[in-house]
Amino acid sequence: MIYVEDFVKFLQNNKINFFSGVPDSCLKLFTSYLDKFKKGKNLIATNEGSAVSLGIGYYLSTKKVPLIYMQNSGLGNAINPLISIAHKKVYSIPLLLMIGWRGSKHNHDEPQHQTKGKITPQLLKLLNVSYCVLRKKKDLIKLQKLIKKARHTKKTVACLIEKNVLKKRKKYLNKIDNKYNISREIFISEFLRLIPHNTRIISTTGYTSRELAQIRNEKKLLKGKDFYMVGGMGHSSMVSLGYSLHSNKQVVCLDGDGSLLMHFGSLRNIAYYANPNLKHILLNNDAHESVGGQVTSASGIDFKSLVRSLGYKNYFKILHNKEINLILKKFLRSKGPSFLEVFISQGTLDNLLRINNLIKIKDQFMK
């Protein structure tokens, strides 16, 4: 166990004062604590590769080592700048990676996390990144040595942190500030009731897929078939595009703001290539909700102007519960690619279930 207050103080004592990354469930107490910092000290990036690049820019300007935080599933996004820019044999730029280790051998986890968790140490070795595993406060001695090594050798180093290692003395989770009254549950329930028979739904990772699966099961809303993206954050829209181009079924992507921002260029691909059978729904609560509620900053984007300029045929928006039925019907009847932005509140179902039997889900979806 390591108290997050002690950990941040340790980092500051070791002259680590700039932070960037993508929020993670293993690290949510840490990233929530960083919200106390002044603007410019902690930048929540849209994806892990961008966070690494921010850190590289910080070092080039200050000659100081930054900390880049991420879940180990996001290490794949970070590999390109780690190899092509920061590597010792390229520009030799020192970085400290703080990686939430989902699926470690000490923790049972979901299939996608088990798969990535098993190979995470091997990936770091292939990247020539020295690392330590933090489980107790005494392990900070190992990390201190690695930070000194990073400065001296101009190399990237890392620390792996498993679930429930970080604890808190005070509550630092973000306060929920719900601006909208539409819950994810209410919208998904009405959506499932209205969709045409045999609609194919591809849903993003996090609470969206889990709620979709649970609501469909509990309320026996059996129209359509679903493909739940339990992993691969940011990729649901392109999976939807790839499927829709080779199907005559109506295909709907249920996306989230953090997911959509992660690979923003996908919007242009959809607008340019999609057939009329593809519909794209953004459930926007301006938060990385399932990993701590950190702000995504998506609420400041004019998606109507954006998606129309990129080439989407239609844009719809839902702000209030009373609008759901009417606007959803118009959206579902429209010829796509169409975009629907739904402003939802934070909060999820009680006792939300995990999605299992992934191969079975894939086979059912493909029938």
C-alpha cells in the first residue's frame, strides 16, 4: 500500500513536476489528486502517444524529466513516440512512465486485461525500458534509483502499479457536476425499444457496453445484435465503419466522448467512406467516468459544425428526456452517415455486471 499523498510528495522531492497521460482505474486516486495542481502542470491527453509527445516537448524546453501516466492497455498507443523519438538510439530523451498494471499475475481480471497484463513486462523489456513494480512504500527506493538513472543515461524508465496499491488519506475523487438530466440507462433503454429489427450495435468500452448488455438482458429488449468493445478504447467507430461497408443492415456505433477524442481522425474517415446505413451516437458527459471522472473537455466542442464540415450528412442533438423519442426516431430514419450527440449525466447502474464469454458474443453477432 502506498498513500497517494506520500507518492506525489516523493515525486516532487525527486524534481518530477510535470504530468500528462490518460486516466486509468488503477491510478484514479493519483490522477484525481493531480486535479489540485495549477493549469499546465497536469495535462490530460486524448491518447497515450500524445501524452508521451507532450512530455518530450516539456523536456526539450526545460531539461526536466516528466511523468507520463497510462493504463498498460494504452502502452501500445505510446510505442511509436517512445521508439521513434524518445529512444536512447534516436533522440535519447528521459521520461518516467507510470503504468496501471491491469491483468497482472497477482490480479484476476477481464480477458482483454489478462492478455495485455501478461505481456506488459515483456513489452517494456523490448522497448529497453527499465522498470520496477510498486506495491509498498519501501519500493519507492527502487523508483528513486530509476529516476536518477533516467536523468543520467537519458533513457525512459517506468513503474508498474497494480490495482488497489494506491490508497488515500482524504477523498480526492472528482465531484460530480451533472449539467444534464438524461441518464445513460434511460437513453439506452429507449434506444433499444425504437431500433429496427436486426440493427447491429457496436458499443464503446467502459460503462456504455456494460450498461447496454445489462439493460438488454434485464428488460428483454431483444431487437438487434450487439458487439461490445470491452477493450480497444477509441476504436469502436472504425470497427463500426468496417462492418457497415460490408453489410446491408443498419449499423449504430454507441460512442463516448473520451473514446471519440482518442482517435479523432476517425470522424473524417467515417464521413468520407460511410454508406447511408451507418449511424454514430456520442454519449457525451465530458468525463472519463469509469476511471475516476476526470474531465475530457469534450463539452466545449461544437460537434454540429465539426461533423458537418467533415462530411456527415446529418447532425442531431438531445439535451432533455422529453426529446429522446422524437429525435431518436428522426435520427434512425435518416440516411447516414448521421451523428447524434446526447448529453448525459454521470452515474451508472447499481451492481453493474462485467461482460464475459467474448467469443460467444462475437459468434452471435456474426450469425
